[in-house]
Amino acid sequence: MPTEEQKDAVIFVCHMLSNLYQPISLFRYDRRLKSFYILAGRNDGLSILIKPNGNWDFEL
């Protein structure tokens, strides 16, 4: 189950991507890792992982 911090971070990141006119190709919650994964941007160039504590990082 996602944490409140994750929910807030997901809303923030999706809102930021939307404001920058970046398409979101994939949005997934991984129960094993307890993390959200977002693949976005033109040519799927942005990969974002949102951890249970609400911190998020760009993945390479």
C-alpha cells in the first residue's frame, strides 16, 4: 500500500511533468519494491522512481 508521502510525491511529479508538456508513457506501483515507477518524456527519456518515504530520483 502506498504511503501518504508517496501519494503526495506522485501528484507533485505528475503535475510537474504535465506543466512541462511531457507525456507519461508508464505509471506503475511495484508491490515488491513498494515504489512507484514513472516513464515519461519524449522518447521515454525520463525515468523516475518514487520511494516509500516520498523521495524521488531520476533513474539512468
